[in-house]
Amino acid sequence: MEIREVLAANIKRYRRMAGLSQEELAHRAGIDRTYISAIERCRYSASVDVLDRIARQLGVDAAALLTRPSTELSE
């Protein structure tokens, strides 16, 4: 799994766990909703600053957004 795919999957998973829409997450993080959508679709990558803002709103460390699933780590 490529790092953009890891990031996309983790943002989507944590966003859904938090019960947030893309629009609400974007609003809270101070970025455009279409940017969240593009990140989740692996169209854009995010800067470290944007990752930090998204992570804060999801209540996780920024590193968690880049952590590969444990099943992939064991392969």
C-alpha cells in the first residue's frame, strides 16, 4: 500500500469513527472540503501542517494518519 493510500484510508477511518462528514472535518481544520475529498481519493498529498490540523480535529497524533495497517506490517 502506497503512503497516500495509507493516509487516505486512515483519515477516512478516523473521520467516520468521529462521526464527521468531510465538510465538518474540513471546516474544523480550516481547509476546503474538496481538499479532504481529494486526499481521501489519493488525488492530493497533504503538507505536514495540514496533516497536523486534520489529526488535531480527529483527536489523534499526526503519525497515526501515516501508520500502515498492522496486517501490512507483518507481511
